[in-house]
Amino acid sequence: MTTYTTLIILSGLVIFSYLFDLVASKTKLPSVLLLLILGIGLRVLVDNLKIETFDFLKILPALGTVGLIMIVFEGSLELKYDRDKNKIIKGAFLSALVILVASVSVITFIIYEITGRDLYTCFSNAIPFSVVSSAIAIPSAAALSKKGKEFIIYESSFSDILGIILFNFAISNPHISTSSFTGLGLNTILIVVLSAISCIVLLYIMGKIAHHIKFFLIISILIMVYAIGQSYHLSALVLILSFGLFLNNADTIKYAWFRSKFIYKNLATDLTQLHQLSAESAFILRTFFFVIFGFTMNIYQLNDQIVIVNGLIMLASIFVIRVIYLKIFRRENSGAESFIAPRGLISILLYFNLPHALKIPEIGTSFLFVVVLGSSLIMSVGLLLTKKYVRAEPYSGVH
């Protein structure tokens, strides 16, 4: 494949992704779903033409991780905190926690019934299927009311964070003991302290950089700190969410010493530019990740009726748990929020990070693909059915 052919393909994918976003804004069909279908179509075309390709599975985890960082960061930069939002934040956290625990419990049982493996292995495999994907949920929530959108941003981000904490805890502690929970507590305190320090330092650096290139430097430092934290099994996504929230709300801090040291003249302008840059970076990364994920899927395995049936059972459990919880505990639920429980980027990343010894052949990538694709389809249908709750606002086109 020549250099120019490669450039044409890459540019074409970005153009298609932009068009998919425009379609998504009109139809409420997630652009991610269209990207997956595009990836599948390219795979069929390549197979029929018998073209040799690169092993994209080698770059998928790294690409997905950076995409996750940028999507959560972009979402958090849209959140403005005030005390009136404590109820939304508390509700979103409890929703993420309870639904995650309930989903892991039920899916563990489903995997146990399918495979007969030991409960620890089934539990570890259940976690990737139990986490709401902020990479899909946040863009899909753009059509909701302001409160609904904020709830989904917080809830999906908390779900990612809690899912990563639970996943790291599971694979690091095959045998649960008191020291396991002590380590979890210490790691949580450590990441909170690290997040607070990083927020202050990064804001200070932003104010001091005079060079015309500053935002990619800030984002690179952010990614590096995230990678260091994750390498030590810390839930560094807390850092990403915290930094976005901190930046967007730093100007509300009234302490004179803080304002004199950290609040600088062009902060508002820089925030606007940083948000635009993170949004467009997230768009590019999300485009390539989901096209490549669709491309790497062996769709011929979807002829296996057992995989389809078991995937549908898992999907049913995911949405039944969510509908029941939101019906009981969230009165402000418009109905649309009940359907926003997609599995996607975070599920794929956690699945690929499972140690080889814990992977179950019956719960392979084709099974994961069924759940990712199925949850997006259900969300699409749900958003269309609850269209009367969708607000009529111009679509930003950057998610």
C-alpha cells in the first residue's frame, strides 16, 4: 500500500466519521455504531480482495487508552460545579456504584452458567461487560436536557473509574484478605492526593508557559501521569476527571492567595481553546479506535447461535438492572437515560488487559462484539422511542 493510498484512506475515515456525527445528530443513532459497521465493511472488502494488512490489535489498546483520556477530559471540561449540583453528583455516583455491583454479580452468574469456570475467573471476566462506556454515553447524552446530560457525564465517568478500580483489585488479588482492602484504601488515598497535586501543578504550568505551543504539552503531561498511575494499578482516570473539573471551576475559587498565584489573565481563552482541542482530538481517536475495532472483529463467528443467545441474555440483564434502579431511585429520569448504558471503549480496554490465564475462550472477542454492538443498538432504539424528551439544541459536531 503506497503512502498516498494510506493518506486517502485515513482522510476518508475522518470525513466519514464527521458525516456519521451529522447523521447521529438527526437520527439519534450513535456515530460509534456507524463506525463499527464501517470497520466491518472494510474487513469484508479486504478479505474479498485478499489484501494483507497490519496487525491492528497491537495498537488498539494504546489508541483506546488515549481516546478514553481525551473523551473523559473533554466531558469534564463541560461541567460547571455549584452546590445545587451536589444532588446530581451524589445520585450519579450511587447509580454508577449500585448498577456496577449489581451488573457484575448477575453477569458473573451468567458466565458461570455458560462456562462452569471458578467464580474468581467468572468475576474477573464479568467486569468489562459491566462498565458503562463514557466514550459512547457522553456523546449520546448531547441530546438530553442539561440535567440529564450532566447526570450521564458524571455517571458514565464514575462507572469507568469504579470499573477500573474493581478490575485492578480483582486481577491483583486472586485471594481476598484484609491486606487486599487495606491496599485498595491506600491506593484510593494516593490517587486522590496525586490528582490534587497534579491539578495545581498543571494549572500553574499553563499560566507560566509563554510559548505558543502549550496545550499539547499539558495533555502530554496529563497522559504521562495517567500512564504512570495505571502502571502502578492506580485508578488514574480520577486524575483526568478531576483536572477537567478543576480547570473549568478554578475561577470560582475566592481565596486571594490562590487567585494571585494561579488565576491568570487569559485563563478563560485558554480553556476555550483547550476544550476545542480536546474535543477534536477525542473525535479523531474515537474514529480510528472504533473503525479498527470493527475491522479486527471476525464477523464470521457471529454465525454461532450460542454466542448470540448468550450475548442477548447478558444484554437483557444489563438493561433490566438499569431500568429498575433508575425507576426506583431517580425520579428526574426522562426515560431516555434508562437506555444510555452502552458498552464500548472501556469494556474493550479492560477485556484486552485481562491476564491470559483468566481469559475464557467461550467469552471471546465475538461475544464482546455482540454486547458492544447490541448495547449501542438498544440505546439507539431507546433514544428514538423517547424522542419527545430530547431538547432541540444545535449539535456541536465535536463529540
